[in-house]
Amino acid sequence: MSQLKVLEPGDFDRLLAWLDPDQDRAGQLYESIRWRLIAVLASRGCHIPEELADEVIDRVARRVKDIEATYTGDKAIYFLGVMNNVHHEYLRRPPVPRLVAAGND
């Protein structure tokens, strides 16, 4: 089983600063990107779009220190690329057994 990767101190703040130097604008961009990820994942039939969107954001936050100096272009597109990877991993997961309520045989 893989070990859960946690954000290091400062990763989330670095992510917000990468999105925009203005804190208010960075927060708005963050929310916009998160809701866009959730909408796309839900439209693809994911049963846990919020969880997957948060995984995407965490992965990007961990990578910002490596890409912030060289990445150019729309940062939302980077999130969408990571989302595609997370979505493919989600599709490869074994299905979760469904519980059947008693009396519904």
C-alpha cells in the first residue's frame, strides 16, 4: 500500500502565491479552479469528485516549488493535466462493493 503524501508546511501558501501575488485574487482563482475540477470530474461520472479535486490540488501544491520558476501559461491548464492523471488512477481502482439494504432482495 502506498504511503499517503501530506503537504509540507508552506506548500499551500506557495500554491496561492503562485496563482497570484494578490491574496484575494489567489483565493478566487483557487476556488474557481477547484469548482471547475469538481464539475469536470462529476461530468466524467466520478462518485467522489470533491475528494479527487482535493487530491489534484494537493499534488499541484507539492509540485509548485519545482515548477514555479519555469512554468508559463494558464495555471488552470496545469491543474487539468494533473486531474487527467488522477482521473485515470481513479478508473483503475478496484470497484467499491455496494451495500444492499436489508429487505431489498
